[in-house]
Amino acid sequence: MQTTLQYPLKSDDLIITKIFFINCLPDEDVGVFNRCYEDINAIILNKKIYKDRYERIDCDSAAKFLNALDKIFEEVNLYRLHQAIRANNIMQTVLPFIRIEAHGSKEAIQMANGEIVAAEIFYEKILKINIASENNTVLLSNTCYATSHISNLKEIIKTEEKGLPIACSVYAAFGPEEKINNQDIENNLVKLYENIFLRNILENINQRCNK
């Protein structure tokens, strides 16, 4: 339980220092993920500032998916943003951009083996990560009904009842409100990365690191 931080969460600027690609698709659907992954590596992430700062995680079961989220939390929680600012070493922190590829419904995210992770469980996991990152977590979820997984008011109330801080589940989120098809993903995903990383966040990181 997080009890020592002040909320609502505050940070001067959004910073991203590591990117996680989480693939939960069955083998017959993984083609688009692989093509986009290769394109993004070649065009965007093969930059000096992101060398060794991105990770692909393949999850074919609910246990592996939840374990992946727990490991991201542990990495993020290890070294706080404001500790890093005081030490003048922003890149020592893990402030995550998390991309998830999976099938889903309004109530759950589906794994490659057919198992599901309930939206409220995912919500609590991503909330913990965002709290640990001091509101510097960005989520890109190419999952049908992805926005419903992080914006359920009933689950926010449950979070308060459990003694967790009242905070947003992510700083920013990209995801569909309804169903999404592979063509939409493939046509738009690489351009989205170009817009976010090449034009905005990379400049922000450089400015903060050079202060």
C-alpha cells in the first residue's frame, strides 16, 4: 500500500525513459505486432537515447501477463523520479510507455491461450505503476474496448475503499473505445510513435537531462 506520497500526483513534465511491448496475441494474429515492432525499432527506437531502453514481453497466459505488470512496477518503484532529479540522472529511473497487444472485451483482456484478465485487476496493476512513476506512465492498448479497462468509476471507488491513493491510472492513454481491426493498427501505429517520440517526448527528455 502506498501511504507516504502526496496526491494528487505531480510532476513538472511528462518523461518517458523505457518502453515495454507486451504481446498477448495468439500465434495466428501476431503478424501485425511483429511487423509494427520491427518498423518501430528501425525508425524510432534505434536512437542513442533509447539504446537498451525497450523490452518485448510475450505473454501467452494470464499468469505471465500479470507477472509482466508486476515486474514493470518493481522496476519503476526501484528509483523514484524526484530521487533521480536530485541526483541529476533522469535516465536511471524507469518511467514507462507500455504498449499492449491483445484481444479484449469491455470487461477483460484475453491472453493467447484464451485465459482472461478482468478489467478491474488490470486497472489496479496499472494504477500501482502510475503511482510509482509519479504520474509518468503512458499506456497504448491495441485491445478492443481498451479505454473501458482504465476508466471504470466503480473500480476507482473500490480502489479508494482498499486504502490506495486516489490517482489516475495513467498520465495518458491511447486505445479504442470499441472494436479495432488489424488494418487500423498497422496503418496508424508507426505514425503514432513518430508523433509521440520524435516530435514531443524525446525533446522533453533531452531538455530535462541537459538541465
